[in-house]
Amino acid sequence: MPDTDPAFLLRAAQFAAERHRDQRRKGSHAEPYINHPLSVATLLATVGGVEDVEVLAAALLHDTIEDTETRAEELVEHFSARVAELVLAVSDDKHLDKAERKRLQIEHAPQLPPAAQLIKLADKICNVDDVAQRPPNWPLARRREYLDWAAAVVAGCRGVNAALEARFDAVLAAGRVRLDSDPVE
């Protein structure tokens, strides 16, 4: 059983920061990557009302296996088997091509454990907001496709947390309005 005090979450944040230390987010702001997992975990706690420290720690660590050299065994060793399982559940297999990974996210979302669905939902909220507000250097059509794809993934997570779902719907709607008002390329 993990610690229930803040030290458990702080260790997860520090671990994620160390693993993502040389990464930047896509987009003109090129923010430090750690801002993203921090946003996902904060959204879970503040909007979703999530208090389970293992879920929050997994949110902080959700991209470590997918985007760094981190192994699941390390997450088990430093945190817990459940944290590692949640991170694995929301991680793409980078050996597959991008289109297949995206297809599998849609297909697998309804089968994810509810705690992993929470992380997936918060991740998509943050990503949709970023694509709409601080876009990567993507053409408008690609940004619209991303919003459509994210909506398809989230459709498989419906019923897990009404507040997060409402936030996703609001962010998606605002993102669509913003993209529709962008000048034609």
C-alpha cells in the first residue's frame, strides 16, 4: 500500500520531472514537458475530485513509459504495482505506427479500468485545450482531426466522472469554436 501522505505524490512528481527533464511540449511556447503531467493530476484532483494517491501518482507518471526509458518494473519498485498497471494501461505501444496507436486508443478506452479512464479523460482534456489554445505547428485540418479523435477516445470513457466529462465537453466545444474562427490556411 502506498503512502497516503503528500510525500508519495511529491516523489512521483519528482520522478516524472527527472524522466521528462530534457523534453518540451509541442507548440510555440515549448513549455517544459512536466507541466503536462502536473496539469493532468491537478485536473483529476480539482475538477474530478480524485483523492486516490495511486491514481494521482499514475497521472503524474502517465507518459514516463511511453515517452522515456522508464520501465514498468521501476514504477513498481518506486511506487506500486497498481501505479505501474495504470501507467501501462494508458501508454501507447510506440512500436506500432501512429495510426494504429490512435485506433487502439479508441478501441481500448471502454475496456480500461475506471481509474485508467480517469487519467485518459484528464489527459485528453489537457491535450485538447493545448491543441486549441497553444497549438503545435500543425495545419488547421490536423488540429480539427485531433479534436475529433480525442472525442472518440473520450466516448469510451463516459460514465466514469461527470465533472471531468463536463469539463471535456466544454473544452472541446471551446476548441472547436476557436478552430472555426481561425483564418483559413
